[in-house]
Amino acid sequence: MTEPQQGFAIGVDLGTSNTVAVIRWPDGRTRPLLVDGAPIMPSGVFVDESGRLHVGRDAARLAGLDPSRFEPNPKRRIDEPTVLLGDRELPTVDLLASILASVARAAVEAVGFLPTAVLTYPAAWGTRRREALQTAARRAGWPPVMLVPEPVAAARYFADVLRRPVPVGSALAVFDFGGGTLDIAVVRNDGGRFEVIGTGGLEDLGGLDVDAALVEHLGLIIGQTAPDTWSALRNPSSTSQRRDRRLFWDDVRGAKEMLSRAAVAPITVPGHDQAIHLTREELDKVIEPLIRRAVWETGNVVQRSGLRGDQLAGMFLVGGSSRLPLAARLLHADLGIPPTVLEQPELPVAEGALAELAPVSGYRTESIPAGNSRPMAAAPVSPGFAGTPTSGPAYGNASPPTGYPMSAAQAIPPQISSPPASGVSAPPTQGFSAPPTQGFGAPPVSGAPTSPGYSGRPTPPPYVNPPTPPSDEPGKPRRTGLLVAVAAALVVLVVLGGGYWFFFRDPDTTVDFKTITAYGSMDIGEATKIDAVTTVVLGDRVYVGWEFDNKYQVAAYDLKDKKRAWGPKTVEGANTTWGLWPYSKGILVTGTGDSAGGALVLLDPNSGEQLHKEKYESQDRIYPLENVWVQHSSAGKKSKAFAWNGDLKWTRADNEKGSFLVGQTNAADLRGPAYLGGTPQNLELKGRTDLISVDGDGKIRLLDAADGNKVLRTYANDGDSYSTYVTHDGKLFLTSTSAKFTVKVYDLAKDGEPTQIFSATDDKRKIIDIAPCGTDRICILDGAAYEGTDTVLRAISVTERKQLWQADAPGTKVLVPVGKQVLATTVSGTVASALFDQSGKQLLKEDEDRRSVGVRATSGSLLFLNKVPSSSEADIALVGVTAATGKRVAVGTVNDVTGSSCSWNAAYIACESKGKLQVWTFAK
């Protein structure tokens, strides 16, 4: 084969349903590679009786002879070592290799040799899947290839080819709606290199699902007049019937594509002379429930990334199914940003990947090494302060199941989505405003809230952490005798209790920081074979979860004995997204993405033994309480409560117009460490004996956790379609941003109407975050400027119903309560932090700290990280700061850690590094 010439390159996007390749000439020109005469090749593979593999259109045509020998979507089988086709069991990598070999042959025909290549992969893919793709490329005869995440490639096309602005520090949402799956990512420009800061998607939603919905719709029509014809199309039993079925599906697909350009499209019914006419209105009506799911998932991913729709630099739609006009229309209406979609949305990912091979004017080329880029867990969203369930825990857990309030941005408005025209009920989104119901609040709308200024519809509050107010009770005088006795007791505890105080130090105390030192470690697996590592420090244990060999592993490390306490324990399931949620009474593990359904598993925290297992879907939410944990299913329209031993305690049906739950937080949650973004890391379960249900009939109900069907109090819902709900220490805060934003509060200890405690004077300003910031106080972060240059922090007195002070906090996005102080910081983009005392005085003394990311270690101390943790290995420098004074101590650096895996408490930080759980101590 001729040696490659300088400058030629090829980008390949091997998709679930279709594969696309783009060649770049030395002079910079690009054009799609024609494979079998077309720029888009179906990704299907057929094996004939001799064992020969056929790909693309040939495979699809041969499938009509024997469907059992055809695999239409090999990429979906990436986690399976082999696939059975007919009577042959073939390695999955060989199926992928056959597709890449076909592309390679076409490339050689086009330029005379096989050029330098870059292949794309879904951002959520871990090391094992990427290695399978590289193995497939080798078997297809390719030289070593570069791998680039698909959303990064799309972002490069958006910025480099379309020349759309994506300023440094800003982010772009990529909506990749292909034939088989929906992949969503938020990609940030980190100074010329694009970094994936949030991922999500729906593996059970793609163009094929849209086609199936249309076929079922048409089947209802055909079945009324020609039942035999429809029966043959649904269940073909002969070669001719299978051919008719394939032709019918092809015609439906063609009509769907035609309706992106025309108002009516004909569809031929095999065996009938008269065609059926499908209208754009019919198409939209049939597929709207599916597109709503896509829109909601997009909103969730944007929120988990710490952003609002109006804070994005853009939204780029790629993948063949994204050309559906309804997709762009609903994304624009519900998220408040006009999407960019091309005439051929299948091409940008392959062409954008080429930008990673050579510098492009204005951008520095830095590819993301395949072995160093791991799926990034979504931003924190475990139990927090504002609102309802969101998704994605602190960095490390993906898609958090917990339904505790987190932040305004994650709260849900009072209206629950009205049933779509098709009669399919749309589930409220995790952490995103649920759409209004007919006759309930605002006019019927469905979908996530929109940004200000679009359609007057709900605005998704920015990403918010779980505010939980620190106690503000003044210190009481102590007697000397008692102090001496306590000191003596502490000495005994330290000497005889093996350092008990060191592990269980009062989280209200100020940490006495020291230079960081290695404390202990535990092997968890070969670094290149494990993925999605999560750690959570709880008491004297570090719980760690990771993905390995298509399974999820969980283990516990004992901090006192410096050794493995138990594990690894295996949680079965071919899930693509896992979450680890340790509580004092049990460990909850969630998994979604398995075609057979997700899983929710309860483990014993002392032994790791499995106590209970439930089905779990991506839009379910979990609410841990004192004696039970509650699982709310939007799809199932009900809540179920289980004791911490796994026994079912009660079931409650949702209101017929929809329901979502809101869990309370308390002051104890704020005494301990918080995830990145402020979500409490260790929930105090004691005293959590009730739950709030916001119902579609216009009522807010306080439920007894011992029996969810027992209503303790009922309130009229004073919210609107712009409202969010946040609860803390017996109070429900309701915010609205329909015009000049307001804050109202319900006292959950008694009946009555809510009291308005604040009203903004400027209708351009929107709430960014809300959190408690002292006894009888709540703090609000708000702003109007896209860049965050005018962001202001306000302290509001709940009792006096007035603003006590305000201070500038430019560039900040989230609030973290820290004792009597409050930290404003960021979780993405350009880093900024500001720490304020009770009078509004800024306490951070060094510019370095104001340009760092702050996290709570205790209610008296903070850790500052010099960069936002990501899923790539990096060195992270730490500074300890005393919250009351701003005094700082440079603690040191943790090297080669996967930042998204890290967690901390008052004395330790735990992270994954090179296949090990590594623990360091930073407290004397």
C-alpha cells in the first residue's frame, strides 16, 4: 500500500445506526467519503452461510433473507464479547472491524492509501469500550488511530468550521440524536481545548424509536381497513412478507425525512394501490412524547453541568434524527436558546474530529488521550437544599437518585406536565421544572423550563447546590471544670479509642490544617480497565464504587485500620451510568442504561451484602429518610417506601395530574462536608420523618414518612410555572421568576398561607442560586448579565422580611453555606469564589483563592481546589481556609488523581489514582 502523504487525514464517526467518514486534503478541503456510492453507510452487519461478513446497504438487503444473521446496531453490543448471528457466534469487535474495513477500502480508493485517522466515541464510554474500538481498528488494518469524544468533535466543528463563538470558559451543549441513541453532552472551552463537563442521554431513544412510533400509528389506520395486511407487516412469516415489511419501514423513514421539508408525505402500503398521507401535524403529535423526553434529558444534563440554558454559548444538533423540526422547536422553546442544526447533521462529528489532528487557526490542538479520559460523573446533586430531585451527585456519582432539594436550578415548578396529545404521560424531569398542567397554573406546556425572555415560560434556575443552613446559635459560656473534664475525656478517647476523635471530629470545628501527607491506599483494579470511579467518605469509612467488566463493584476502606473493610461486592447489570449513595443505614447503588432495565440495589453498610433490589429508571428519584427510603417513579406514577432492611412499607399513587416529591434538609446536613457545588455529602437521617408532595391539583401536601398516604398538612400551591421549591428546617421556600422574582415561605409546623419575604425591583435579574446562610436567614445569588459580571449575593431575613445586605459576587454560580458564613463559587467555566461573613464582608484574602473552587470540609472550614475536578487525571493543588476569618494554609497537591472521583471530610481526601483508592490527610 502506498505510504501516506503529509496532510491527508480521515475522521470516522462509527454510529449506532450509520457510519460517516470525512477526508481532509492537504490544502484543508474536506469532503464526505463515499462508501458504496453514498456518504452515509448503515452500520449493520450480515453474516452469510459461508461466514463472510457483509456491511452497510448490502447487509440490510441480505437481512431480508434471514434476519437472524443480521445485526443492525453492532455498536449497541459493545459490552458483549460475542454476538450470535444465525448459527455463528462472532466477536463483537469483528463486527465493528468489518465496518471500519469497508471505510478503509473506500478511503484507499479515494486517495490511494489509508490516511492518518481519528475515530470518535461517545463521551460516556469508558476505557474498556474505547479499547474495543481500537482493537476493531487494528483488526480492520488501520494503523494506530486517535480517539476523540464525539461531543468534542462536534464542538470543534461548531467553533472551527462554522466559526461560531465559544469564548474561553463558556460551554456548548451537543445534542446528538442518532438512529439508535440520544447522546447529550456539555463541552467547555478550556483555552483552546474542549473538555466534556457533563454527559447524559437516552439509550432507548433514537431515530429507530421515532420510526417505530410512526409505524404503530399507521398500523392503527391500516388495521381498521386491512387487518391482514397489518398483521403481515407486524409479523412477517415469508420472504416476500419480510421484504414488504422492510420496504414499508423504509417508506415510513423516507416520509419522516420528507416532512422536515414538506407539510405532507405519501406512504405506500404493500399490496394496496392507494397510499396513506402523513401530515407534519400528525408526525409532531405522534413523536412529541419522545421529543419531550429528549428535551428534558437535555435540560437535566445542562443543569448537572452547573449551567442554565441562557448561559450556553450555543446548542449544536447533530445526528440524522436531529433534523426533525420539532426537536429544534421544543429545545428552543423549553431551554431558551436557538439550536444550530445543519442540512446534513450526520457529518459534523466526523469532520470536527479532524480538527484534533492538526492546529486550526485560533485554536490550540490538544487531543484527549484515550486512556486518560474517563466518563465524567455529573455535577453534584445529591440531597441538598433547594427543590426536588436532580441528577448526578457530586463529581463521581452519575445521575444521583436522591430527591433532596438542591438548588434553585434543580427545583421543579408547581405544574406537572400535561399529558401529550398521544395520551402518553410525560414524566417530570430530575431537577428540571416540570411543565404545567391544563387548568393548573399557567397554560398547558410541557418540557423543561426555559430561559428568561422566551415565550414567557419557566426559567430553569441555574445550577444550585443544596443549601442547608448552618446553626447560628451564639456560643454559651463554659465552666472551667467542665472544660478540664472534657479535655481529659478526649485524651482517654484518643489513647484508648485508637484515635476515635480523629475520625469523628466535630464537623462544626475549625480544621487545623497541615501539609498533606499520604495516609493509606487500596487496590481497586488495573487503571486502564476500570471506569466511573466514585468515592464517598462517611464516618471512619471510605466507600468506593467503580465499573469493571460490565459490572459495578463496591468496596469499603476502613480509615482506622487502614485496610479494606469489605468488598469488592458486585452489582450485576449492563448499565452505562452508575451512582453510589452511602448513608449511615444503608448503601444505595443505582444503574441505568441497561436495555433490560436499570437497577436499584440496597447494600448493608457493614458487610456490603445485598439486602434488596428494585427496577430503576433514569427519571426515578430516591429520598432517604430516618426509617425508610422512598423511590418515586415518574413513569410508574407512584412512590414506594422501603425500610432500610429492604421491606416494602407503603405505596402511594401520584395525583392524576402528576406529582413530584421534595425532601427536607436540616442544619445537621450543613455541619459536614459537601460535594462540589454544595450538596451535603453525609445526610443526617435522624429526624427525617416527613416528605412533601407537590401535586397537580394545585395542592402541596406534607406526608408522614411512616405512611405516605397519611397527609399531615395541606397547603394551597401559591407557585406558578416559574416556581421552584426548596425546603429546610421546617420551612418550604417558594421562588418565582416570572417577572420580578419573589421569595415566599411556608411554615410547615402550622397551617396557613405563605409569607412573601422578598421581591426584586428589577425584572431583568434572575435567581441563580438560593441557600440558607444563618439562623432565620436565606441568601440569594442573582444576576442579569450572561457573563455573570453583575452577579450579586443578598442576605434576606425570614422574620423581618427584608434584605439585610448585598455584595458583589461576579462570576459565581452556586452558594455553599459554611457555618455563619456563605461561600459563592463555581463548578464549571471560569473559576471564581467569594466568602462572606454575616455582615456581607468579603473574607478571602488572596487572589489565588478567589480564582479557585471552594468546597465545604466542615461548617468551620473550606478546601479550595485550583481547578474544577474533571474525569481526566490531573494534579490538584489544595488550600485550607478558615471560614470565619479567611485565614489560609497551602495544604499541598494530590498528584495524578481523577478529580471527579474525589471526596473529603474534616480530615481526609480520597481519590482514585492509577487504579488505587488513595487517601491523604490534611488535618493535625
